Amino acid sequence: MNILDKIITHKKIELAEQKSLVPVKLLEKSIYYENQVVSMRKYVRDPEKSGIIAEFKRSSPSQGLINDSAQVEKTTIGYMQAGASALSILTDQKFFGGSNKDLTLARKFNFCPILRKDFIVDEYQIIEAKSIGADCILLIAAVLEPVKLKALAKFAHELGLEVLMEVHNEAELDRSLNEHLDLVGINNRNLKNFELSLDISYSLVDKIPAQFVKISESGISQPDTLVELKSAGFDGFLIGGNFMKSSMPQQAAYNFINDLRKLQAGEDNKRTGK
């Protein structure tokens, strides 16, 4: 099995255990369950913001331990103060070192869209996402049949949540697009072998219909790369490892976004002839 298969196999076992421990009726009693969702698609497209979805993750299968000392509260508040448009919180424990508590803590201290980054295969996880304070869920085309993905996206919309669908190639994009999606992300990292290439984003951006918010994910380590991706047609950019590998992720985000604004100001001056 490749790593993605291993993750999904473990996720299904974990899900069965969680269902037996925490029934849906209990999830629905959460103080966050009736909260109005903060729209990720609106925040990402807000011209006053950077378009960056800043991610909190402690580790990953491709990079191993990234940062085990960063605090959710300090990091996420710092991300938003730096100018991020939204947050992505890893809630998978075994492979990414995250937890549902991380997302709930981020929700407690931030009024902004929060993506629950996990491997969703069941409606229960969508109800769970709502109960822990998420505004948007991730659905990965590589692990879901198109009919299943569409059904899960529809269910998320019925709960008021937005949906980011992630693809890795044109075949996944073609077979998985449906009317219940809000954002479409191109993951530049192949989750089966960890190979990283921004060419994937550039080759697929024009194939995403205009009604969807277009996100480029992974492998963005320089502000000028983001400027190029934006010129190519992307609205948003998911950045995690590049910030989290710093001892102070929030400072890394501040420096990155500050440099980005300088680059964008320079581009604007060129266009206006200043």
C-alpha cells in the first residue's frame, strides 16, 4: 500500500471507534454546531487580504516531525494578524500529529474561516467538523469515488459548511467536479509518492471552471512564486510546511506576507507607470 492507502485504512478503523464513543446526537449538542459559517470563498477572494490559507500542522508523512513546540493559539492568532485570509488545521493525529482540540482552540481565538484538514470518508466526520467549529471541509478526489464525493459535498452544504475539493491530476478533476463544491485545490504534492511539482497547478488552473475558487496547495516557499500563481489565475494558496518549519511560524508568515505585499506594490507601480 502507498501512504495514502495506509492513511485511509487507518482512518476507517479510527472512525468506527469514534462513532461508538461519541454518537451524532452528542456532536449536535456542541456550542459550535449552530454557529454561522464564516465563508472561506469570500475571505480568500477578498482583495484586501493575501489569499493565503495558513496551515497549522505538527508533522507529515513526507516531512516527518515539522514542529512540536508551536502553540495553536499563538500561531493561529499570529497568522491572522500577519494577513492570512483563512486557517487550515490538521486534525489527523496518527500521521499529522493533530487533533480536533487544535481546531476548536483555533476557533476560540479567531473569527475567520477555518478549514478542517483531514481525510473525510463519511458523513459522521462532516457532522464532527461542524461540532468542533470548522467552516469548511476538505474532500480528496484521490480517495473518494465521484458519486461518494458529490454526496458528501451535498451533505456538507446542507449543514451550512463550505467544501474544498483537492485533486492531483486532470483525471481526478474531470471526474469529480460537481455543483456542491466551493473551492477547488490543486495539490502540488503527489500523496502517493510525495513528489512535488508546481507544474501541476499551472497545467490545471485553466481547466477549473470560473465559478469555483481556485487554490494552489503545497510547495509555495517564495512570495514571487505566489505572485506567479496568482497571475496564472489562482485565487488562494495553502501554505503550511513553509511556515511551520520555523521556530516561530507566525513570524515566518508575517515576513512572507510582508515581502509579498512589497512585490505586489511593485507590480502595481509597473502597471500604472509610477
